[in-house]
Amino acid sequence: MEIDDFQKLIEKTYLKKDAKRGLSKTFMWFTEEVGELSRALRKSNKEEIKKEFADVLAWLFTLASLSGIKMKDTISKYTSGCPVCHEIPCVCEEKLEAGL
């Protein structure tokens, strides 16, 4: 599934309910899901981790939609490498250590 298709699916499924809740309260739900992901990562349960990543991703896309942002337009920040050093992989630490 393409990133834009996923956002449209999440909007179709949840946007009406999320818009009624509002951005601030929806953000609180998002942070709760991030906490659940943190707990799953600590437990190292692969299936639980996958479910929590999905929840965090869905809530993140909902926040973008409520903010009028298309997620496909946000990824360009990283498509040319690290936004700071512009390298793939990032070499920011190495550049700092070398005094560059």
C-alpha cells in the first residue's frame, strides 16, 4: 500500500471521529499509543511490537490529516539522506568527531 493510500484509508475510517475529538485530545491518544509501543519494546514481544507500531502509525497519520498535512509530502525531508549531513548513512557523529 502506498503512503497516500494508507492516509486516505485512515481518514475514511477515523477522520470524522477524530475531528470531533479535536487535535489536542487526539494528540493525547497518540502519546498513549507511543507509551504502549515503549512497553512492548521493553517486553521484546515481536507480535505486540508490530501491533503497537501499527497503532502509532495510524494515530500519526490521523494527526497529520487533522493538521491538513499529507504524509507523502513530509518524507522529502529524508529522501536525500540525513537532513543535517546529507549522507546515507548519516555521518553526523563522525563529522563532529573530525571537527567538520
